[in-house]
Amino acid sequence: MDVHELSVWLIVAATIGALFAGFIDAVVGGGGLVQVPLLFILFPELSHVQVIASNRFASLSGTTVAAFQYGRKMKMPWKIIGITGIFTALAAYGGTFAMRSIDSATFKPMLLVILIALTIYSFIKKDLGNKHALKYQGNKLILFSSLIGATMGFYNGFIGPGTGTLLVFSFVSILGMGFLESSAQSKVINAMADAASLIGFLLSGAVLFKLAIPMMAANMLGGFIGSRAAMLRGNQFIRYVFLFVMSVLIIRLSWDLL
């Protein structure tokens, strides 16, 4: 459609939603759970590709701001993050092709059961992610981190919503990270994966800049506020936000299946 036909008031509404999405994404991931459905509701005339491309353009900026804030204030294992980010980006690219050849409807019921189990486990295990105590070191840490990144990257390309949240949970439960450290590292890895996929959208001309640029500014502000709040409030605050986002993801997938 012609970008000049987009309503100014609808763009304002999308921009406000992007602010909230940026905050959620910076704390624990899952900003796409807010932003993508909102765009589909506000702009039903847009194609699926235009929605995803414009969302990716806006969310990448917010994720990058959050990643910068975490990197400036916290000690980050850049070697591990870099290697994991590369595997995540490659798997995300591959996942987009798998999406065309595999019926995602056969995968979603299994994913829903897994998400419910993870949420119950996180709710019952009160001390999950409260302390940063890595279970692995050296090459083992790089290996497991890369495997997690590749798995979540594939999910990002194949299904999409909640990738950042699942990445945070995997780092916490499998590697023994604290929620704060996990959120910080996942932001950098997410930014690398999203940048790789955004290149294709830009080359195809699918990004609606009249919509995406205001959302980008709001997403950046939300990412700044969210990352600051996470560092100030700590692991317990992030755990509560994590449980909230996981619940929303479960509702979203249930709705898709119904």
C-alpha cells in the first residue's frame, strides 16, 4: 500500500505501543509480543512482510540502545557473546527458509506445552536467576551458549514471538546466569540476529519508514528506560516481568491455535 495513506493518529498509537514494547524488551525480551499484534490490529491493510519489516526496523534500534546501556554499566563476556550471536544470526536466517517448507501449526502445540511447563517451573522455583553462578566455564560455556543461540535463532526465523524471553530463560536455567546478566547478554545477541534479518527487508523495500521511524524513536526511549530499570531493580524485578511476558506468550500461542 501507499505509505502516504497511513493515518497520523494510528501512527501515534503505534508509537505509544512501541514505547511500552521497548521497555518490556529491554528488561526481559518479548517486545514483539506487544508490537507485532498491535501493528496488525491498527493497520490490517498492511501485508505481513510490511508489518514484520517495520517492526524489525523499530525494535532493532531499541534493542541496540538497551544493549549499549547494559554494556556500558556491566562487565560483559564479549567473546562468548560474539560467537553466540553469529550462530544465532545464521540459524535465524535458516529458520526463515524452514518456515516455508514446514507447517508451523504442527510445532505450535508442542511449543505451547513447553512454555506452560517453563512458566510453572519458573514460578515454583523462587530462587531461579537470583544469583549469577555459571555451571560451565571456558570452551564448554562457549559450546552450550552457541547451541542455545542457534536453537533460539532458528525459532526466531521459524515462529518469532518471544525469542528474547526464551533466550533469557535458557541462559538462566541451563547456564546458571542471573536474570540481569542473562537479559544484558541476550540484548546484544538479539541485536546481531535482528540486524542480519533486517538487511533483507531493507533490500526488498518492505520497511514503511513513515511508520517505522517514529516507532524506532519510541522503542529507543523504552529500551533506555527498561535497561536502566532492570539494572536498578535487579534480578527479582526481572523475574516478575519474565513471568508476565511468558504468560502473555502462552495466551498469544493459545489464541493462534484456537
